[in-house]
Amino acid sequence: MIYIIHLNTPIKHARHYVGYVHDERGVQARFNEHCAGKGSRLLQVALHLGITFTLAATMPVSKNDERAFKNRKNTPYYCPICNPKRHKTCNSTSH
């Protein structure tokens, strides 16, 4: 499963971090590691600079798909914070 972390303020060109965990239960644990400064270097730098970040999305794909996803360099398209129109939600009052 891949997960997208959205940086609330970009660091140079970086606005997202994409990571991989084996299952959905590991996403929150890994995010907690990132928040504690024990994850990726990008997020360590974000913490040092006082930049906040949000766990924006998860996708059930394989480790091999993670590399293909990163190579596309189109993470903002999949981020519900950057692209809310792509991620419409329904509620019982809208039909």
C-alpha cells in the first residue's frame, strides 16, 4: 500500500512524500514515525523547518507499483488536498 503525505508548505519543489507499507495497519504507525522525525529525510527537514504535513491518501498497490507511481511525477493529481475536484464525496443530502 502506498501513502501520500502532503506538505502544507513546499520545500523547494517538493510538496509530497510517497511511501510504501505492506498493509493498511502499517500506514498510521509509519506516519507516526515520520511525525517523530524517524522517517524520511524530507519529512525530517520539514519538521526542522516547522512545516506541518498531513497524511492525505492511501492506495492499495504493490511495492513495484510504488516505483511506477513515483516515476510518473504526478502526485498532485492523486492528492485530495491539491486536487479536491478529483476526490468528490457524497452525502445523504446531495443527489
